[in-house]
Amino acid sequence: MKPSQVLWNPQNQSNQMMDIQKSIEAKEKISFASYEAFHTWSVDHIELFWKYFADFAQVRWRKKGTEVLSHSNTFWNHQWFPGSQINFAENLLERGNSQSVAIHFRREDGVSQSLTYAELKQMVMNVSSLFKQLGVQKGDRVCGLVPNSPIATIAMLAATSLGAVWSSASPDFGAKGILDRFEQIEPKVMITIDEYLFKGKRISILDKVVEVSQRLSSRGKNYKATIISSFLGERIDVNGIALPLLWEEIPQSSDALAYEPIYFSDPVYIMFSSGTTGLPKCIVQGPGVLLNQMKELMLHCDIKSRDRFFYYTTCGWMMWNWSQAVLSLGATLYQFDGNPFHETWRDLWAWLDQEQVNIFGTSAKYLSVLEGEKAKPKSEFSLSSLRLLLSTGSPLFASGFRYVYDSIKADLHLASISGGTDLNGCFVLGNPNLAVYEGEIQCAGLAMDVQIYSESGEAISSEKGELVCRRPFPSMPLYFWNDPDSSKYKQAYFDRFTNIWCHGDFAEKTNQGGYIIYGRSDATLNPGGVRIGTADIYSVLETIPEVKDSVIIGQDWNDDVRVVLFVKLVHPNILDEALKRKIQTLIRDQTSPRHVPQIILEVPDVPYTINGKKVELAVKQIVQGIEVKNRNALANPECLVHFANRLELQK
């Protein structure tokens, strides 16, 4: 691998990462010469690290036990903080100054709302009181079909204050996609809205609310209410909605907010896999996710109580759950609902600049679209307060790194991060004390025993392989819903290597100690029996101006695999032999002959999940003549027809 270019060096190492390092050095009478040494110690002394971190972060306990980890012979049976009790909502509501802004929300049309910590707590009290009247108790499920807005955060905190379990989906999901998720976990209450804005259009979801609420209520007596809010302030027609209550009519509560204690083995969140090959997996997570998220936000992002944090996300993506944890630091959580390019890309950046946001998180896809539009935020906005830009969802290629520093801000910590819904956090992420190399994630997270394994299960460096974690971590799922013998759980993470977590990321550890994620293992290509990552090819395609988007698969063919590339072009119907040769030559020159697609075909669109992730597996299934079972998990399933029965792929 050729050496990567350094794009940013930290100028100041006065931060919380350094604070906890110095604190541990003093307590343990040890000195760490580098982050790598500190990380190695945190992995070798996992229990001590998490004990020290919980004290450092001032976690609020309902009951504090003496143990950090009870050991087991199997990875998935370890128990974190046995005997300790906590309340999730308490840790988010009681950290901030009562008069400081907890949430600042902006709608696509510019309508905004701010809530102080005191106001947020009062609204949580109101909703929590209603939940109690409806019979919501510890362990019950409360679901939200909600936008990234205060209603989502308030409902989540009200549920978790009672020890209930929160799960959410985005209003742009189809009715079947919502039911595929919510029906499995049988909620007692659903919170929803009536309509939302996107690209300047009002989009009603009342028909979905009717269908979903009726189906949920028909499953038995457990379902108690559909609480619906008028998102745009219009009168709601509740006709057909099962057990409707209006959010705006929830009475003011004078009750004190009671925080129900829960153990670390009790559920807080139910997350859902993308569900592109069947029903979404229901991933049950406990309060350990909060500790890990606090570690990532405090240490790896250096977020403090005075900071203003914004992540562009929906409530159907784990980054929404991740972003909520900034409230546990007393920071201000910024929320936005709508299209980030409405009316132009400038609108969102003008808001970020005006509000002096310090941390902006987004997807690699968003940055790619900005780059394609030749947007230069640094030429039009001050961005003087912006110090950290986070990117995830898919690999951020070297060209994306360069774009950020060339067109957004030169003096900026760019942190590409990667983990997943499964752990509601990161395995590899940023570090305020390390250099940023183009195309590389900076480091493994503290106390995360991340390695890259070869096919034979050996740790390797500077080679591509499976990203694994060799020791337990607090945010690992407790279990899967409706998986009594844990067979689905074990199959998801522990089938590949014995007693070692492997969730299917194809990755490489670099000479600098950083990481490159090449995509999902199930999307890797095997021409001639050699594994190559799709990200290598995508990074080249990003630089070809004629190509707007693309998807790559390996087609099983004549007892081998041939690489097939589908391209969506900026100007349709120009895929001639000259352009094909140009694409193939650039891929060969910048990667290797094995990466060169044998067949290049044009399509009008590329499939993505509702959460914005490219779906190579669905394309491969269509090409191989296999039915894609769960099309409702896709944002644009209609485009799959353009990949089916292509005569060019029969030759």
C-alpha cells in the first residue's frame, strides 16, 4: 500500500482523551508513549478501563455494584456491571444546565423550535405520566414513527424513564416495512405524526398510520394507544386510526419524574437490521450502549457541555440513537428534518454557520453528492465554529477526504467512523490527538479489541480481511427478539470465527495504525478466487465525471466469478465503447487487473436501503435469478427491474 497523505494534524492536545489518559496513568503508575499503547492497555485491562471511564464520565447510578464484568466461556454470555442499576433517561436529562438549550430543531421550511433542559424535562414528565396511565411498564415496547425532531427525543426519554423499551422507524418507510419491524415486537403505544415536508412538498402518512395502528391493535389487548402529533400544525383527521390520542392535548403533569431502575441485562432499545434478505432482525440493546456512546462522544469526539452537535439522520438509522447520547454530556442536540439540498445545498450550511454548530455528522453519500455539485461551503460561509466533521454509512474514499479539506474547511478534524446498528456505536473512529490520513479511519475505539483476520483466522496487518472484535464490549446486543435459543444471534456474529465477533466488514489495518473499510464481506468479489473489495472500484468511479452513481457485483459464471459494473450516468445513453474503455483503464491503472469489470452496463438508478446504503446483494440476487424477498426495505425497489434478465449477462 502506498503511503497516504497527511491532511490534518492536531494543534492542541488538551482534550478529554488526554485527560482520561493522564488520570489512568496517575492511578496505575504507568506512562503511555502513544495512543496505540493506551489502546493496548485498555484492551488488556477492559474491566479497569470501563471502571475508570464510568467514574470519569460521572455516570448516574441507581445502584452501583462492585463488579464490572462477570466472565463466561462464551463471548455472548458475559454480563456487564452485574448488580448495578441505572436509568437511561436520567443520564440524558440530568446532566445539562436547566436553562441551557438541550434541543434546537429546524424544519425544512425554516420553522424552528428550541427547548431548554428544564423544558425538555417537563415535556418528558407530561408524556411519561400519560404512558403510566396507559399501563406502560418496565419492559413494554413503545414505538415511534417519527421524524428527527423533539417529539422523537421526548417520547424516547419518557419511555426509558419508565424502564420501557424504545424502537423507531422513519415516516418515509412504507407500511409493510413499518409492520415488518413493529409487529414483531408488539408495542403497547405508538407515537407518530400526520405528515412531513420533503423537497418542499407536504407528504401525508395518515393512510400508513391507519393501516399500521389497526394491525397493531388487532394483535390483542396489549396495544393501548396511537399518539399522533400535527407536525405542520394542521387539524388531524383521526378517522380510522386505532385508539387515537392527540400529542398536543397531553396534559401538563405536576408529578415528579420517577426514574425506574434497570439492570444492564434489561433492554433499552430495539434496533432493526436493514432486512433486505428477509424480516429485519430485532436487535435488543441494554444501557451498555450509553456507556459506549459516551466514550465515543467524550473521548473520540471531545464533546463537552458547551458544544453544539448536529447529525443529519432519520429515526430509522442508528445514528439517531447515537446522537441522542450528547444530551448525557449536557451539550445541545441540533435536529433537522427534510431534504438537506432544499432549496439548495447552501440552506443547510447557512443554518450550521448561523447556529455556530461545532460538530456536524453526515453520510459519505451526502459528501459525495456535495462534491458532485461542486459545492464549496468554505467559499460562502465562515464555519469558524465547526471543528469536527463526522462521516459514516459507507466508506469515505480518499477523494472525499480531499474534497472536505479543499472545499469545506482546511482546519478541521475529519473523522470517518464505522461500526454498525448491531453495537449502536463504532469499532473504528476518530481521535483528536492523531493525524488524519486521506482515505483512512484514524484508530480503533478504546477498549475495543479490533483486529483484521485472514481467511484462516490469523491477525494480519496491511492486508485485507475480516474486521473482528476479540473481547466483549458493553454495547454488544443482549439478544435478538424471538430468538429463544440464541441461534440467530450466534449465526449473525460468531459463525465465522469461534467465540470471536465478526459482523461482516471487509477491512484493512494500515501502516499508520488506521483502518480502511472496503465494504460488506457479502459484497466482496472473488474473481479467480482472490477477494477484492468493492470500495476500491467505487473510489475510482468517484473521480469519473460521466458517472453519477454505480453498483458492482460478482456474477457467478463458468465456475468462477466475473466482475459486473452497472453505472448511472450524468447524461443518460452515452455508454459507448470509448467510455467503457476509459472506465476499465482507470480501474486497472489505479487498482489492479483483477478489479477491472468484464461487463459494464447502464441503468437509470441504483438501489439503496431506506437508510441510504447501497445494496449490492439485492442486485446480485436479481442477476442470479433469486427473488429479493424484502423489497420494502429499499427506498427505490422499482429500479431492480433494470437489472433483471439482462441479455448481456447471459453470454
